[in-house]
Amino acid sequence: MAQDPVCGMQEAIINVKGMHCASCVATIEEVFKKSPGVLDARVNFVTEQAFVKYDHTKISIQQLHKIIENAGYKVIAKDEMLTAEKEKELREKEIQILKIKFIISLILSVPLLYLAMAGGLKLPLPPFIMENLPLIQFLLATPVLVCGYQFFNEGILSLIRTHRANMYTLISLGVGVSYLYSLFLSIAIWIGGGSFSMEDLYYETAALLVSFILLGKYLEAIAKGKTSEAIKKLLDLKPKTALVLRDGQEKEIPVEEVIIGDIVIVKPGQRIPADGIVIDGYSSIDESMVTGESMPVDKFPGKEVLAGTINKTGSFKFEAIKVGQDTMLAQIIKLVQDAQGAKVPIQELADKISAYFVPIVFIIAVAIFILWLILGQEFVFALTIFISVLIIACPCALGLATPTAVMVGIGIAAQNGILIKNPSSLQRAYGIDAVVFDKTGTLTRGEPLVTDVIAYDKSQNDVLGLAASIEKKSEHPIASAIVKAAQEKNLPIKEVRDFLSLPGKGVMGWIDTEHILLGNRKLMEKKNIDIRKIKDDLEKLENEGKTVMFLVSNSKPIGILAVGDTLKNYSSEAIAALKKLGKQVFMITGDNNKTAQAIAGYLTLDNVLAEVLPQDKEEEIKKLQSQGLKVAMVGDGINDAPALAQADVGIAIGTGTDIAIESGDIVLIKDDLRDVVMAIDLSRYAMRKIKQNLFWAFFYNLVGIPIAAGILYPFTGFLLNPMIAGAAMAFSSVSVVSNSLMMTRYKRTI
């Protein structure tokens, strides 16, 4: 539960049991939004959770629970997240109960079916059973209806409490009418009234309908459990205990008791219990489940470690800097859970339709029932059609179509280090026409590196070593890049005498017997150094957008060092892949046009927006949007925040624990631009699945209702049996969930 201390707004996640279809979702959302103090409410049918924003000065969490219970549903875990173990336990318990109920109902329904078919098919029956057939059918059918009591309980209670019908209202009407009509005939037969026959009994229809629906709910519960695998896997990453140093002693404590500043000891094979900085030791860490990075990452003093990651080899100590709900893992879990609980815009349409669907179906069923009676058909014929229409039209598949695909899609993204903050961005990413990349820190590393060393009269190592020696005392970023390059080659750093820094020009000093200058053109001009002989090398490097430094020994140029902002790994591959997807790709930068064009040349980019100030990037995005383009902006999530917010989809690049979660719609945990391609491609894949699910859910009802209504009967004599309608309804839901689960086969394209 989160709280805004300024306005009194709080957010609660309430676990709800008893939802059966999209109309249940609409019911709960409506009663919440009508309640004073509730600012917003959204309900996820698949996760069975309500996400409520409310003013705690006007309404309490207990009152929110009461609202749900008054609507006919059950609160199972107050306002807190279920633990992985508890969620699994409840899911398994639900599945087990449904399994037992289905087995009991099936054992009783099969004999009922035999008894119902015996007369027409001339099947053998003992005289005792023949004489007491209504009573035996009654005794077999009644326990089956008891197994499905929740259909009646929740279907009728919904009408009474909220004046709204749901899926179970249709089921309870269909099953209830079949059973009560059969009971009425049975009583009439027992007392000898009327000319009713055994063939008019509908006990087997009522019992088999309950059996099929229980089977469908059982299979659906199994499948729904699989859609939340991503959250389960993330929750399972949290270790139970931590080994800490306190008072000079090693103590194993519950992970909840780790505090900031604790020195934590991690041994091989253990999960890391908090975010922190390594202070002693060396190891390699498997961060794949948190960041999606497949290769183990080396850790040594000064490096950050993340909660939930696995220590592979060595032992080390680290200082805890983030614990509990502040760790990166906890933020990811919260982000993924919130996203899975939200809705894509296309789902809003399905929910609105579902809200009116059930009452419309009931009106259609009654109208068709009356119409067939007017046309001269018998009561039993019209009743069969009435029941079939009610049963086949249950909108369960419609309620599952979108959220199951959203959950699986966002889960796949999270497992690959891509955090989709809101499903609406998943839908918007599907329609992206253009992708705009910030240059510095996004396409490039954002830090100067030595890219070229050209030597005259000396070796490259001699040139680099002398340059590093003279720059050792400088604090300029270029100096740091040169020293770092020398250190990586283990080159000796020599002592410098009479060091002098010339701001804006370079540095100078004595190394042994050589007077060394290292600087730019301005320094060369000031010291009258002739650089005409190296003009060709100079122009080549400058045309590549690099900063050139001249190394001079005793007034003679002995080398050139070029420093540039180098491309990140996979930048070129990502841009090529986006072009292959048919996207326009732009680079936006504050650099001068010459440098920008040089970087664009490496990336084979034609669209360059150069010399754009940070505050003007937002305007450039607006210009592209004014051309009718749907734009995704990719940036570091901090300096590019206005442009990220203006774009149709903002994609923030995150590194380590400094993820700019607030800046973008989509956050990439790894510093890998190929994930931009995956995010867009995955959105296309998820939207394709959602559209497939919605098509089949609507198509099933559009085709099923007319057939159940008897439209084929005048031409073919075919009349849909209510039992077949029940089986079709049950398996339509399972098929939609199964189609969503097939998304787990998704393979990234790059």
C-alpha cells in the first residue's frame, strides 16, 4: 500500500475472489467509482485483484473491503500483496476443490445421461429403475447442483445486491430452469397428474451443464495460474535469510531485518538479500532473472550488487544501501504487477460491451422463447432453446481475452529486462512509425575514449605512454580517457617536472630530457609548432567527429591521439533491425552537425537532428508528430524527460540500479539497444494475440447465439442441445487462455 502524504491519497491492492467474467469486473469498478473517497479503481480478472486509489481521510481500507463484499465478492488477503507461497497455496487449493467437484458431478451425471437416453435408444434398464426413474434422476441431479451451488449463489446475489447480471446469472437461470422444470414434472408424475413422459425430464441437462462448467473453470484455473509465472519467478528470487556482521559476529537473520549500512556476507550459490556495494572479495554474479543479462557479471570492491541475483563462485562482503521495498527487485515486482493489473485501451471496449452483454442476452433468450411458442412449437422445444442461448452466451472468454495476453506479454518482457510500466504503452508501441534516439549516453557511451593513436618516429605505445604521463596530473575528461587507455595496456607512467595546464589548449611539462606538449590546434599555434606534415591524418580524424590532441617532443610532432564518444555495443544492429521493421529512425543531439553526421555515418542513419538544445528536444518530437508520425523516444530517462513524456511512447535506458523509472513508459534495465527492438516487436506480437482472442470471443458469441436460438432448425432440423452449448462455452474460455499462453514461445528477433 502506497501513500501520498500531501493529499491523503493512498493506493491499495485488494485480492478478490468470486469474479467470473468481464461483467464482474465492470460491477466492482462501478460500485467503487460510485463510492465517496474512491479516486480511481481498476480490476484485473486474471490476477483477481482490485487496484484502488482512495482518499484515506474520507474512506478506510475496511470500508473498501465492505464495498466488495456487499457486491457479492470476497476479500481474501486484506490490502497487501500475497506472498508467492500464499498465492500458490490458494491457487492450488482452488484447483483441487474444482477438480473434486467436477469428478463428483461427472460420476453422477454419466448415469443420468444413460437414463435419459435409455428410452429413445432402447437401452436396457431394470424394472425397479424404470418404475422410479424420476426419483432416481432427482437423487442423482441434486448433488450435482449442490457441487455448483456457487453459480446460483453468486449469480442471484449479484442481481439482488448490485442489480447487475453476470456470467453466473445466465448459468443459474439456464441450469435452474432445467432443474426446476424437471422437478415440477417429477412431482406431477408422482401424484399422477397430467400426461407427462419420462422424455420431458431435463435433469441430465442441468447436471451435465454444471459438470461441463466445472470442468471449464477447473482448466481455466490451471491456465490462469500459468499467466502469472513471471511474477512468481520474481517473487521466488527473494531470499528468506541473510548473513550479516553485527558486533563482530556473523549472524543469520530474516531478510526483512536487514537494514541500510549492514555488512552482508555472501557465499557461493547464495542469493543476494539487498542492493549494495561490494567492499571486500571478488565473485561473478548471475543477474539474468533481474536484468535479463545472460552472462555472469564480475563483481569486486566498488561494484554494485542487486537483491535476488545469484552469487556463482567466490565469497564477498557488501554494504547494504537499499533494503526491503526499496531494492531494485522490489521495484521491478511492483512495476510488473501494476502493469499486469492495468488495462490496454482495447480492453476498455470489451469491458463496456460485457457490461451490457448479459442483460441483452437474457432479453434475446426470452424473446426467442416467446417467438418459438408463437410459431407453434411445444413448450419443451422453446425451453431447450431458451436454456441453450443463456448458456452459450456466457461472456467468460470475452473477459479473459485481453488480460491474459497482457499478463503474459508483460511477463515475457520483464524476464528479458524490459519493464513495461503501463499496458497502454504496449498498445501504443504497436503503432509506432518513428523511433528517435538521443545520441550521448544512448547510442554512444557518453564518455570520451581513446579511439586512435598515430605515431611518428616512435611506437604507438611510446606515444600513448608519454601522453598518459603528461596528463596524469590533469583532471580533464580527455586526460582521464588517455590515462585509462595507457593503464589498460599496462604502460609505465613516468614522472613529470614543471607541469603546466593551459585551460582550453592543453598541458606541458618535462619528462626526462624531453619537453612535452599535448594539446589542440590552439596550443600548436601558440607554440608555433608546424603540423602541416600531418594534415591528412588530422583532417581524416576530425571528419570522423573526433577530438584530436597533438603530442610534441622538443618542438617536433611525434604523434596524434584521437578521443571520441564511441558507439555502444549493438547500436548498429538495433537501428538496422528497426529499419527492417519498417520504422523511420532519427538521432537527436546537441553536438555540431559535423560530429553528428560522423556518428550517423557509422550507424548508417540518414535522419539527423543536430545542434538541438536539451530543452528543445520536446519541440522536435512535436514536429514529427505534427507530420502524422507515431513517435517513440529513446533516452537516458533523466535529461530527456520532457521529450520522453511528449513522445507517444517514451523508452528510458536504465543501467544498474539508477533506472529512471519515472521518466519512460518502457524502461530497459540493460544498457542494450536491441531491447528497443524487442519491446516494439513484442508489442506487435501481444496485440496480435489480443486481437485474435477478441475476434474468437466475439465470433463465438455472434455465431453461437443464432445457432442456439434455432436459426438452422427450419432448414436442417438441427437444434443445439444445451449440454453441447455448455461444453462449448466452457472450452471457449480455455481456448482463449491457451492462445495467450502460447505467447511464451515468443523468440526475440535480435
